[in-house]
Amino acid sequence: MNGDDTDQDTTLDSQRFVDGADGDDEQLPSSAGGEGTRPEPDADGESADREESADGTEESTAGGEESTDDESPDPETTDAVDTDSASTVRDGVDSSGVDFDSASGDDDVDSSVLDDVMLDDVGSEDPEEASQGLFDDLLAGDPIFENKEVLRPSYTPRKLPHREEQINNMATILVTALRGDSPSNILIYGKTGTGKTASAKFVSTELESTSQKYEVPCEVEYINCEVTDTQYRVLAQLANKFIEKNEAVIDEELDDLEELRERAHEDPAALAETEYDSVAAVEDRIEQLEDDRESFEQVPMTGWPTDRVYSTFFDAVDYHERVVVIMLDEIDKLVEKSGDDTLYNLSRMNSELERSRVSIMGISNDLKFTDFLDPRVKSSLGEEEIVFPPYDANQLRDILEHRAEVAFEGDALTDDVIPLCAAFAAQEHGDARRALDLLRTAGELAERDQTDDVDEDHVRKAQEKIELDRVVEVVRTLPTQSKLVLFAIIMLESNGVHNINTGEVYNVYQRLCEEIDVDTLTQRRVTDLISELDMLGIVNAVVVSKGRYGRTKEISLSVPIDETEAVLLSDSRLSDIEDTQPFVQTRFDNEN
Ligand SMILES: Nc1ncnc2c1ncn2[C@@H]1O[C@H](COP(=O)(O)OP(=O)(O)O)[C@@H](O)[C@H]1O
Ligand SMILES: [Mg+2]
């Protein structure tokens, strides 16, 4: 399961939103309210208000609607601390007569809440008087982060410690492209967070810049197959990219030719050093390029037959001489979703291309994905294989130290922080992404605590939070039947039943299905669903021997009960279940 890696950010942020709303309510209004009643700004505010009352009322309404909107565009600024306190202050300020800055109001209608809180500084000379002090307390502590972006998955580091060997292997294979031949196809394997994407992007940037330096036509196209997950989309994206590139090349040549034509008109000697022996020849070439340019047709997102998309891509790539490396990241997702046709088509292209050469670099999180490939595709794609092993705790520590230097203020981290993040992530199959998430989340928790430094405790809390976020995400996306089975287990546990067996789960499950009018599966299927929940780490099911009574499963919940129950009940189909609780409870009171 690696569904958590892409969603991590959003879940973290939304979680933070909920967290903060509870925790910060108590302290913020007091500081904000206290400042809000300060005499000077109020006086300023009131006079400004009176001067432009009619306009101002409208502005403040618009602003008010905006600030209660939960879906502010930038997740970074919707941190609960800001949003929540912003609306609190705004309300208080509104009623005391301070108005919104009507000069900027029109433009700001869809801007974030933060802008709305920057109230009425039009008439105020001194910028210190303009604010109500809302953020002063929050800013008062030493900042923890110097550049938080460096810890995000989207950031591509310039140095990748402990991946030198893999990067050199890739380079040794791909250097062929700079000599004008097609490199072997490469298959890269490794679990999530082992640096595959980061290394591949690093290598592709190097390859392209070197090709520019030596003026060898070599291009790299990166496609993330988790997003672009059908043959149509992959080919369409490639076709359109190469059409754009061809157009750029043509435009450049046209510019040169038109200039040459001008000069040749005035002085035919201008043609001396060129391949053209007359102005007419130049004009022919211009005409031809213009025709070519006309003939390119971008592939629409849907609607064409696949072979037309393929031939459009083929023609676009073969338009001029070059070596093309196509990086297909998360290639296992593509094969899982749409089979290996894309890979088959791409891997046999070279035998038909006249001017260009294509080579494929596939990146997979799933070590066994080639089992699903046609043998021809498998042998062609896996000409070279590079494995990315998991990082151990020491390597993770190095990686974190490099990043932390840029991400955090000088002395923001106490000594234990990085080793602990590294240790936790090493347990999580050596996942550098997890290590960085932990470090960033720990920093954010410290920031919220308004302490000056991040300590071990923040890391432990971050670990719990990330784990909980993962559980919430997994539970939320379970199919309804699995949710019902899980809910049955939760009901049994919360009624004090331990060592739950499958029969007990099935009984409660059946009742639940009746209650909310859902088809009931067989006990056998429910047993399967329990095994799936076990594999997802949501329940723990151990087979125990009951001597001559045979063997049975003993099931227990391995996730926090209250949070999990809340997630289940947030599903509209399950939300009615709450009412059945007393019924189930009596049932077990009787049985025990
Ligand atoms: N050796 C390394 N040095 C620095 N950062 C790394 C290293 N390996 C991975 N990372 C970082 O860890 C995160 C996950 O790496 P990524 O390349 O996306 O892993 P994968 O593609 O194998 O799942 C990214 O933020 C990446 O920058
Ligand atoms: Mg990746």
C-alpha cells in the first residue's frame, strides 16, 4: 500500500485544521480581543468608517462571507490558528465599527482571510498602529523554519546522499544518448520513498543540460503514470509534448530564414555560407516549414482512436533527428490499470523510426510487476535493471541532516530529533518520504506550541499524527461492506468483548446490514474482508487452536477506536447506525 504518499499533505493539513480549531480557540480571542479594544486604532477606524459608510458596509459583508468560507485556496494559510482567530477578531472588530479597507476591497473579494484581517490602514500613518496585534504573539517566538518547502515531497534536492551508485548506473547507461545512439531500456525498482523519482529527475536534468552544452539533440520526457494512467493519455501527452517541441524548433528556424531572406534580398552574398543557393530556395524552405507547422494537430484529451494517437506521437517524435528518453514513473500503476499495450507499443518503436530513437526508463514501486508483462515487453523493458534498496537509519539521518540545514533555523532542532525521525522511518521500510514528513510535522507541532525548538516529544506526536492520518485515510476509503465489518468489530470491542471470533463479528454485521438495509454477505466473504482489514493493519486477526474444537480466529482492533468510529460514522450510509448501539449492547449483556 502506498496510497498514503500522495495524500499525506492534504490529510495533514485538514487534520491540522481540525486540531487547531479546538486547541487555539481558548487563547487567541483573549489576545486579539484585548488588542481590539485598544483606544487608538478604534478611533482611527471609526473616523474612517464614517467617511465612507455606504460603501464600507457592502465591503464588510463581502469580506464576512469570504472569511467564513472553509475552502480557502491556499492550504498553507488555512491553518486553523489563522482562520479561526481571523474570523473571531473580524467579528469583534466589525461590531466595534472598524471597517474594511475599501480601496483594496474590490480586488480582494476572493483573496484569503488574512487579507481581510488587515483592516483599515488607509488613514493610518504608522504601520504599527494598523494591526490589532493578532499575529504579534504568534510571531514573537523565534521562528522554527527557515524554508519549510525544502521538506515537502515536491522539492527536488540537488544532492542525493546514498544514491551515488544508482545515479552513476543510470548515467552510465544513458550517456549513450549523448553519443547519438539509443540507450538500453532501464527498469528501476524500489519501495516508496527510496529516492527513485528524485534520482530519475536529477539524472534527467543533468542529461538535458549536458545535451544542450554539447548541442546533441537529446530529450527527456517524464510522465507520472499514477496520474496519466491509460495508454491513450500517455500517448496523447507524449504526442502533444513533441508537437510543442517541434513547433518551437520550426519557429526558431523560420525566424532565422526570414532574416536571411531579408539580407539576401539586399545582398545575395549573404547566402554564400548557407545551404541555400538562391532566395527562391530559402522561400521554398520557409513554405515547407510553414506547411509542416500547419499539419501538426494536437491530440484531444479523449475521442480519437488509439492508433491515430499513436501515429501522431510517432510522427511527432520522428520529425527530426534526436534521442528521446521516456521516463514512466509509477509504471506499475499503468500496467495494473491498463495492461502492457503502451509498453509494447513504445518498446517496438525503434524498429520503425527513421530519424529518432526512443528509449524507456520505467520506475516501479512494485518489485513483482513484471510478472504481469508480456514476455517480449518484459525482456525489452528490463534490458538493464537498477534496484533502490531501502535506507537504513544512518542513511536517513544523513538525508535529514542535509535537508534540515536549509529547512530549519540554526538551532531549532534539539539533538535527538533527527535520529528519532530516522529511526521511526527506518522501521517504515526505510522510507525517506516518511522521514521528511515526520521532521516537517514535528516542526509544525513545535511552531504551534510556540516553543523555540523542536524536541523528541514533537517527533513522537508527529509520528502518532501521521499514523492516525494514514488510518483515517485507509478507513475512509474502505468499501461499504468492509466498513460494516469493521464497525461490527468496533461495537464488540466497545462493549467489552475481547478475543472476538468471526462468528460474533458476523452476527453483529448481519444486524447492521438489516438496520441500514444493505445486502448481507456470506460468512465466508466476511472472513475474507476481515483478512483484508488485517493486511491493512486495521485489525489484528490471529489464528488460535482450540484443541479438539478446531481453530478459530481471534480478532482485535489495532487502531484507535474513537477516531475510527468517527470516520465510519461520517459515511452517510453508516451514519444511521449509531441508534443500534443499545440494541447490540443488550444482546451481549445477555450472552456474557
Ligand atoms: N538520497 C536522498 N537524499 C535526499 N533526499 C532524498 C533522498 N532519497 C529520497 N529523498 C527524498 O525523499 C522523498 C521521497 O523520495 P522519492 O524520490 O519521491 O521516492 P520514490 O520515488 O522512491 O517513492 C523526496 O522528498 C525526496 O526528495
Ligand atoms: Mg516516486
